[in-house]
Amino acid sequence: PPRDQRSNGVDSSGSNDENDNNGDTANAISKQKSSSLKIRMKRSASGISSSSIGDNNKDTDNHSSLPPKEPTMTSRLLRSLRDSTLPQQPYSGPGRPNANDVDIAHPWIMAVYPPREPPSNAPLMITTTATTTEDENDNDTNHETATTTTTEFLTIEHSNRAVECIQQFIDALVESGRAGDSRMGVHFFREWVSAAIGHVAANAAITAKKDGKEKRSSSKKRQKKKRIMTNESLPLGSLSLHNFAAGSTLTFGAMEKANVGCCLGTLDVSGVHGLTDDILTDVICNGSFPRLRRLSVKNCRKLTGKGIAALSKLNKLTALDLGGCFNIHPNDVISLVQSHPSTKKGRLTELYASGLGWTDVALEEIVDLTEGHLRGLGVGFSPYISGPGLSLILSRLASTLDRLAVPFCTGMDDAAAAALGSKLPNLAVLDIRGCNKVYSLSGIMDQRSEGATAGHLFVLARYSGISNNSLEETMRLYDGLSCILDGGGVGEGIRR
């Protein structure tokens, strides 16, 4: 009982003091048990955090240990999601679409679902309706049935429900401002690997990587070669750390230790301000990500020409976004493209490098290197590119180029736009935002109408000189045109 109820003065032989001592002892034992229980609960929660949501710390053993023998509850839930037969749904992050994220190639990890047969430049979200007529046997009436095909939508490339769940968790952390460099650790990224390829294959890949590190000299080389050959049969996954500004050494080191590279095909680290030349060279391009196809380092402003030179080691790269990295010069990009194995093999199909200060001469050098296989190009925010030079140089890419971004290029005007319509018949997506000398799309549509192969054209034209009345007049005259004049259009330029 409480002390005030025990000390009622009935026992005059000193039993009150004895009761007080006993009460103090009982309280101390109770506090000790409570403290012990809290410690056990804290350790249990810490273990779940380390295994499921990546409580990264300075304990190197934790970062290099194998996954726990018994899967956590989070692991079991993710495995159930991966094996589920739920229908594919459009991916939507936790935040609202932002006008700053409008780009013809972004969101970088998104792709059209159902998958298209390449190359397909049809606009997104087309719904076709077919009407069939059936004769009724009992009477002379006919029965009409309308069939609507599955509407296209955007979802994470090479994804499943478990991968989407983890990606939504990352997006929520970034948007809430709770994503520090130590937030996502080795165990977290191992869960991503398990979600992408299955826990059995993930554990085998981790074990193979650990065994490979224990080999030496020629034996180590043979083991590494065998491991890479085994990884080629694994499915590819897509991962986005978009706007994860705090991501740096710990995050990318955890990705490397978790063997994310065994199945990573698409990586978006745009806006990760902690990404430096050393991380790019020593982690991403050191052989730990041998299967990387598509990489975006857009707005990673600590990168320099020295860092991006290491990208030549990613010999399977097909798409690269360097836009907004203002410490990179166009000559650095030209040197990279010139030395990259994908250029020599004709596999480099997309190159976006807006905001680097391109000139007609630098643009011509890029076209010389990529002629015959470049499908997507971005050279915006370049006041030194002239309209006539742009159309003349890009005419050499007429057979392949179908996506072009030239936002805020002062040399773009109505004459240059019309010339692009004539020179680039396969053009399907055009970004002319901020080109305030372009007042109408009638010129480009008129030139396209004369070509037999021209299809639908999607245009981003916010802050251009095109008015609503001008656009309405053009759309009355020509079919096959979609244009965004406001801050919308997130993801609508994606054709992959």
C-alpha cells in the first residue's frame, strides 16, 4: 500500500519504520524490474529497426553481418507483398506533383505499364473502346457490348508491390525531412534487394559476395567472375533517392555492403547534395554496380568533371542525366561520351545535360559521337545555342531522335521550332519551356504534317510565348498535339 496509508500511527512499537524500509526496498525492486523491461523492449525495437528500417550506426560488425537467421515481421510482410497476385497499380508518392519536377525524362525510375514494345512514341494513357455486336437467337434484336482496354499508367520500372512499398517509405522519409545519412543502413537495403529478386536469391548473392572477399589472388578473380556471371541472371530493379539531400558516405556505403548492385538497373540520385566525386568514383563506379543501365545525378552540384569521368566504368550505361551539375563543363561530357564503351557499341540512347552552358560547337561534337543511336537529348538553359545551329546540327539525328529538351534557350524562336518540325520527323516529346520567342506551334505542326511518319507530339511550353488562344487555334487546325502551358505535365513525357 502507499506510504500515507501505512503510516497511520496505530503501531507504537516502531513497526512504521520497518514498513517504510520494506516499502523502499519493494519500490527499488519494482523500479529495477521496470528499467530492465524497458531496456529489453528498447533492444528489441532497436533490433527491428536495424533489420527493417535501417538504423545505421558506427558499429561496423552490424554493417557487415549477414541477415538475421529468423526473418523480422517486416521481412515477412514484404515477402508476402512480393509474392502477391494483386493487379499492378499506378505508383503515387506521398507528395503532390511539383512543377519543379517537370521533365521529359523524370521521374527517372518510372515506366509505362503495360510494357511497350520499343520504340513506341504514342502518348501516355490512351484508352481504346471497341464495340461488338451479337445476334440474339431468340429474337431479332442485336446486343452491343463495349470493351475498353487497360489504360496505360506510370509505375516503377521492374517493380513489384514489395519494391513499391519500400520506395514509398523512402519518399515519405525524404518529404518529411527525416532522412539523414544514417537513416537507411545495410539491413534496409538488403530488404530492398530481397524485395527485388526474392530472399533466397538475395541471401545467395550476399553469401557469394562475402565468400568472394575472402579469396585471394587468382582464386579471388575467378570467384568474382563467377559471381558476376551469376548476377546476370537476376532480375533488375529500380531505386530512387530523389532529393535525398543528406545522403552521403554512410548511405552509399550501406548500398555497396548490401550488394544492391547485383540487381540494380536504374538509379535516381538527383538532388543528393552529399554525392561527391569520391563517392561516385569509389562506390558507384568501382565495380559494385556492374548492371547499372540508367543513372541520374541531376542537380548533384558537388560533382565535377573528375568525378563523372569515372562513369566510363559503367559499361552497360544507356541513359544518363547530368543536368544542373554546374561544376561540370560541356567538354567534360564530351570526353565522357567519347571514351564510354556504350558509345562505341551504340547503346547510349539518352543524354540529358541541361544547364551546363552548351554552344553550337559543343553540341555538334556530341552529335558526331552519338549519331545513329541517340533518342533523347537535353541541352537546355544554354543562351549560346543559336536557333539555326540547333536545327542544322540536330538534323543529323533525324532517324533516331524522338525526345528533345531545349528549355530556356534564347535562340529558340518560331523559325527554329518550324525547322525542328521539318528536320526531326520522329520527334514525340519537346520541351520549350521558357523559350519566350516561340509564340505559336502552328509552324512546327505544319512542317510535321507534310511528313508521312510524323506521329503525336507532346510539348511542355510553360513560360513560353504561346498563349491559350494561340494553342487553341493550332489544335483546331492540326491533330496529334498535346501541350502543357501551366506547371503540370509531371511524367507525361515518359515514353519508355
